[in-house]
Amino acid sequence: MARAAVEAAKMGATLDDIANVGSALLDIESSITGQMKFQSLTGKSIAGDEIRRLNEMGKTEEAMKKAADTFSSMEEIDAMGPRQMKYFEQATGMSEEMLRKSMVMKQMRGEMNDDDLAAISKLGLSAAEMQNMSATELKNRAAQANQTEQMAAKVEKLKNSFMQAFAPIGEMLVDTILPMLDTMK
């Protein structure tokens, strides 16, 4: 499961995205219909049989990569009309947003390592937000988020330490003050 999460993150996807794609690809008849309609409208070929085969083998992340490989650039995706994107999604289970995120992450692969890509995926940015940022900006944003996460973990640890250290004193005070309050009534 952890490997799947890392592989999904490298594509800009979540485990929920993978589950949704896997589920959509199980409707083979609909997937084939979408594939045929997409191919007839665009003249582009989708490796639908391979995508569905990978999904059936439990390799949905690989199926998503294969589907995204239908396009070689963001410009090709931009050139698609709404009906063409609808049929692509029907054929592959990948929404336009997933496809765009996957393409942005694919373009950044040369400038970033897998850890950077996974960290950027955790930011929860949309494909448009990611596309409008340089690799350096994305790395810096991921580093800031990582620092914030680490600081939150340290604060939580400190809080727990204080609670353990001062719990006996608090209990002693409560045990002392409560009887006094009862006598004041």
C-alpha cells in the first residue's frame, strides 16, 4: 500500500484517484466505447487493451501512466475539446485534472527526484497552480510544507512531554483544591 501511495504521488495522484480509475476501468464495455469514440474524434490511439490489462493485474498506477502517455505535451491536452476529454476519461478512468497533473509531474521528472515529486504531490495543488510555478518554486513550497509538518510534530511531542511531566502536579492540585471547594459550599 505504501508503494502504491508513493507511485501515485509521483504522478500527482492520490490513492483515491487510483481506486477511482481502477473502478472505472472495470466497466470494460464503457471503456472500449470511450476508447473508440476518442480515437474516432481525435485520430489519436489509446492503448486501451494494455491499460485495462494492467488494471486487471492490479497495476492501476502503471495503467494510469500508460493512459497519460497518450499525450506528449500539455499543448496536446489543451487542444482537446470537452467531448474528446469526456471520451478519454470514459476510456481510461482518468479525469482531465488527473491527466493534467500527471503531465506536469512528468515534465518535472527531469528536474526533480522521486522524493521531490512525492512532496509536491502532498501540497494538494491543482494542475493549473502547479503549471504556473517553476520547479524551484514547487521545491521551495514543498520544503516549507515539510518544515511546517516537522515543527508541528515537534510541538506535539513537546506538548506530550509537558503533559507527562506536569500531570502528577495537576492531579495533586485537583486532589487538594476540590476538597477545599466542597467545604466552602
